[in-house]
Amino acid sequence: MSRTTMPRASGELRPREQEGLRERKKRATRQALQQAAVRLFREHGAVSVTVEDICAAADVSARTFFNYFASKEEVLVPWDPQTIASTPQRIVDRPEAESLLSVVHRVLGEAIDTAMAAPTWRDQALVLRDHPDLVSRVALASWDLERALVQGIARRTGSEQEDSYVRLLAATAVTTLRVAIQCWQRADPDSDLHDHLDSAFGRLAQGLRPD
């Protein structure tokens, strides 16, 4: 994820000027924790850094840290709460003529734009590139994104969230996103993450036929 690719869209799901003071403070604290964590991860290695180290660097308490993240690895998850919270409605709001596969593809593309607009995106990407063992942990921490997809798909289709198709589509979409990011990490430095995402979803649409 260590690319200079710029987002295709603004990356904003809600204008910042519409945020209240409380929201701005929470966003600033979250970003401060992420910035401190990824800096320490790059300097000392993720294994050596503790939650206490991150809190000391960000000048906050451990209690504050756990108000935002469940573990130190979770600071590497690029999806912020606003992105997660808006995902179900964005799925519902996509044009009716779009296939469900296209819907989740486009919504995840918007999530990428938002993540790339964050100040910690590049450093988060570098840490994951240098420590590929963390990718699986970040994938587990990304469960909230999958759950949001489940909610949105269920609402769009009028299905139950436990419906096997709903859950399979959401899980497949998140896996496709993860594979696209991993392929992007190993690709040409000037490549566009969206191209890898488009290619991965294109394979799904074609039934995962080999080249």
C-alpha cells in the first residue's frame, strides 16, 4: 500500500465543516493515536511496540486508546467509524439497475478514496508492506466493514442478515478488497489501487475463470 496514488474522489463522505466540536476532537484523537502508532511501528517494529508506548507518544491514557481501538494492530485499519457507519446506506442508495456485485465494488471503491485521504494512509501502508504478517490481523479487525456490508446488502435485497447469500457476498467482497491491496503492494509504484480492485472484481464477475 506504499503508493502515491491519489484518490479518484474527494474521499469525503461528509463535509468536515458539518462536524461538531465533539466529532472533530474525536477524529483528531483517533488520528493522533494512529500517527503515533505507525511511527513507532516503523521505527521499532510492530512486535516491539506496546499499547503503553503508543499512549505515551500520543500523550493519552490507555483507557482513551481502548475507546478507539481494540488492539494495537487495529490502528492499521484504514476504515474509520464514519466510513463504516455510512456503508449500509451507501449500498441502499446505489442505482437500482446496478448488480449487487457492482454495488459492493463501487462502495468499497469509495471507502478506498476516503482511506487514502487520511493523513496516516501512507504510513499504514508502509507498515503493512514491511510486516505482511500483520495483514491477517488487520483483516480480522476489519470485521466491522464486512458486517456493514451485510447490513447494507440485506436492506437492499429485503433479506435477513443471516441469509447465506448476503453473508457470502459481503465476505467475498472484503476478501477481494484485501487481495487487491496485496497485489497493489507488489505492483509498479505508480499503479492505481482502483485498477487492482477493478481487476479483482472483474474476475469475480467472470466466475473466477483463470487467465
